Amino acid sequence: MTETGEAPEYKKYQSYHLNVDPDQDDKATEIKLCNFSRPHMRAFHCSWWSFFIAFFIWFAIAPLLSEIKETLDLTKQEIWTSSIAGVGGTIFMRFALGPACDKYGPRILFTIILCFASIPTALTGLVESAAGLAVLRLFIGFAGGTFVMCQYWTSRMFTKDVVGTANALVGGWGNLGGGVTQLVMGSVLFPLFKTGMSAETAWRSVSVVPAVVAFSTGVAVYFISDDAPKGNYTDLKKHGNMPEVSAAASFRSGALNFNTWFLFIQYACCFGVELTMNNAAALYFREEFNQSTESAAAIASIFGWMNLFARGLGGYASD
């Protein structure tokens, strides 16, 4: 255990389980994946798990779209409209959550978004029309905004020497939820529910499971983690260690930075492809290759599993 020494300002922890750099606000200079201690590695694991669950509920409906399409007699265009709505909700939330992180910290925002998005996820079974499906997926799509907190949190906890790896690991393992949900929802839970009920009743009820997990995760993260190495934002502000931040000023500063828009275009191209695959793959394999819902979901999940290693390697190379 590395002793950091006493400091005149407020610090929730006087010592850490990781080596830190006092000149970088006590950010960790190393990553220990099997360590879950507060504040650094607890934030690391809460970050990727929360984002994983957010991705899980965001695309929990994707492997079930063929069943929903058949039950509600929807056209392919109506299904795609709902998928676009799901992505649209995320775009709005990401713009809003960036400045909010600067002002309130990532922990409480993770709680709010996960708990909120779990509600429409649980209400999936009440959908009766194309418009209802689009609105439902719009609100579920808010969960995708958690990527902002995911990346912000590890950037707040780790030094510039290892932050690329930290960001890539939590982002990649979180994105993995998009592949795992295809497998779990379409190939495990849906057939399990279908054994005791009709296919329609199964898809209408199965989304309650990930909704409960998401809500529970949101509540847990609030109580078991910290916003920054030295404590939560509310405490740091109360003790005068952190100035009040204007969300509007933060947004304006980011929007006027040329690098922001350069990365915006790059990310839109690569992540746009991933979202398209997560939304369309299971339905495509079902309709084009006459696969069952269970088999199509299992095949579609393979794409998302690449996040287990691909994104982490990119972060490591960046560092």
C-alpha cells in the first residue's frame, strides 16, 4: 500500500492500493485488473459494468425484433425507424451528459440514467404499434449516453500514461454488452421463457429481467464508488477543493475545439457501423438465412464479442 502523505486539502482517502501521482490529482499510474479497491479500481470496474448493463438493455430488444415484427405485423421500414429512434435518444443524451459530468460527476449520472432507462425496458411488453415501439426505443436509447460517464470516470481516475488503456478497456468491455445481450436475450432467456408460454408472451415479458438488473446496478453504483480519487464532487466542493463548474461553459468550450469535431466524424463512422450491426444482425440472419430467433441471436452476438480484446488493444497502442 502506497502512502501518499497528508495534504492540507480535503481527501476522502489518505492512502491508496495503487501507486498515484500527486501532481495529477492523485490519479493512479497503474491498472490492476484483479483489484476492486476504492477509489481507482472500484471506479474502473463500476464504469465498465455499468456501461455493459446500459448496452445490454439498449439492445436487449434487438434479437427479439423478428418476433415483434411478426406479432405487430410491422414492415421492415417501421423496424428501422424504431432503431433510428433508439440511436437518436443517445445522441441527445451524450451532448447533455458531457457538461453534466463536469458539474456533477459521473457516479450520480450513471445512477440516474440506468434507473431511468430500466423503466421503458421493463415496459417493452406493452408495445402495440410501430409508433409505440419507436417511442419506447427512443427512451431506452438514453442508456447509450452512459458512454460519456464511462470514459469520463476513468479519465478522472488514471494518469495520462495509462488512461488510454483504462478508457479502452472499460469502453470495450462495456460495448461487449451489445454482443452478450444478443446471446442472453435471444438464445437463453427467450427460449427459457417460451417453454412455459407462447412466443408472444415470452418476448413481452423477458425484458423485465435486464430492467431489474439495470435498476439495481444504478442504485448500487451510487453507494459503492467515488467520483474522483480524493472523493465525491459534492464533498470536494463543500470543502473548497473544487470550484463550481458551469455546464453551459463546459459545453461551449468543447464545442469550439476543432479536435472535438474531428473526433466526432471519426467516431460517427466507426461506432455507426457497430450500432447498425447490433440493431440489424439478428433480424438479418433470421430473414435472409431462415434461422430461428435463437440461432440468429447467437450468430449476431459474435460481432459484439470482438470488443473483449479489440478496443483494449487500441487503447494500449495509443498509450
